[in-house]
Amino acid sequence: MTDIDNELHDALRNGQAMAEAGRIPDFDTVWARAECTVVHRRRRVRAAGGIAAAAALVAVAFVSQFRQTEHEWQFVNPDDFASSTSWLAPSDVLLPKHRIDIYEEIPVLIESTDEDGGTLL
Amino acid sequence: MRDSDVLDNNPHVSRSALEAMHGQVFGWALSRCDFEQTVAEDLVQQAYVELLTGRARFDGESSLKTFVFAVVQNLSRNRYRRMATRLRLLEKAGSEPGADAAEAAEPGEHIELWKAVQELPARQRDIIELVFCRDLTIAEASAVMGVTTGTGRVHYDRAKKTLKSRLAND
């Protein structure tokens, strides 16, 4: 350090010391306040976490109530058919019960032969 | 470093080490906020909170003092950023700016040179304070300010030149 550096150092140190004189708060007080803030913050985070978890549980319960149950697939037992005495066409069941017309989308077949006087050749 | 003294979320930081540099840290915080006592206390407290929670994690790459000073510096920057945003919003709304932001308290007592330091451009003032008053090296001071050592040295030289001429005139 040069002389001018030392002079600057001393002058600035004095100026700084005067500006800060008697203003430095007690370390223990500031530290205690900081610890208190940390504790409060942790409590708030925990409370927010609890509320979020409760909200998630309610949402899951709500959604699961409206969720459609999946159909259980069953294998056909051939022995049951061997002893059956009646048969229903799918359309006989689907149309009246479920209003599904399975023939609705079947395309119209184009005649493969020419007509002659109302009869097909 | 006593074992019981070490912070849970910051294994390289002890309470006693922070206590030893408390005065210096507070002085640095004080100059970050135009010597407003309450703001400086808030800044130091917030810095301790950051260290306690581990949000500011010291890994021993620099000295602890440099690290804590940098934490205070960042916190004060964030504070002024928030304040500037608030002021802009207030101006947009057509109301008067807040008194807390407009008022900048002057230190009660100061000598001529200290006054000259306060009149320096912000970066020059910071590096002079860190080097001469807080006993950091230029490299450490540059790290606190978030600039390269080369840039820090340029600010340091310019500031010293201004202050030297001030000293010569007095």
C-alpha cells in the first residue's frame, strides 16, 4: 500500500465508523428474529401443503365418482351354446333396446347384371 | 467451529462466524440502502433467513464474508427492483410515489472524504467501500458486486484517482 492508499484507508475507515456509530443492532436480536421468520415460514408451507393435499383428495374423490366403471370381459363358454334352444339376431336386440340400427351404414349393393323387362339377366 | 454452532441447512456456516462479521455485514447493508437503519436491519435479517433455510448455500468456494456480502447485495438489488416496479405502477395509476422510496436518508455525520465517496458512481463507491472499509481484496469485492476482477479493478482505479485528487485539494 502506498502512502496515499494508507491515507485513504484511514480517512474512509473513520468516515465509515462515524456513519455507522451506534447503529449496529445486537446480533442475538437480529438472529432470533431471523429464526422466528424461518419457523413461521415453515409453518405456513406446512399449512399450505396440508390444504393442497386435502384439495387433491377431494378432487380425486369427485372425479372417481363420475368415472365410468370399465366393462369386465367374459369368455364365452361353448357348453352353454350347445344346450341353447333359441337364438336372437343382433339387430333384434340392438334396435329396440339400444336404438342402434346396425344396418344403417351397410352400403347399397350395385347390380352386377343388366335388367331386361324387370328381370335380371 | 463448534458442531452445535453449524447451521443445519448450511454445513459450512456457523452462527459464531456470522456473529464475528455481523458489524461489517450490517455496515454493508446500511450503505446498500442509503443509511436507512430499519431497511438495513431487514436486509441483514433476510440474509440470515436465507442462510438458515439454505436458500443461500455456502460451498466454501469463496470466503464466507464475500459470500454473505454478496447475499446482502442481491437482496438489496431485489428490494430496489420491487420498489421500482411499485413506483412504476403508482405512476401509471396517477398517484404520488411512496414516501419511503422517495426519501433517501443521509448519514448523520460524515467527513469530507466520506462524502466524496458517497458522491462517486455506484460501482466505484461500492468497490472503494468493500476494499477500504470492509477489508476485501479487489477480486473478492468484484465477486460481491457480480463483475469480473478486471472490471472491478477499472472501477477501483477510477474511484481512487477521483478521491486522490479530492485529498490533494483538501
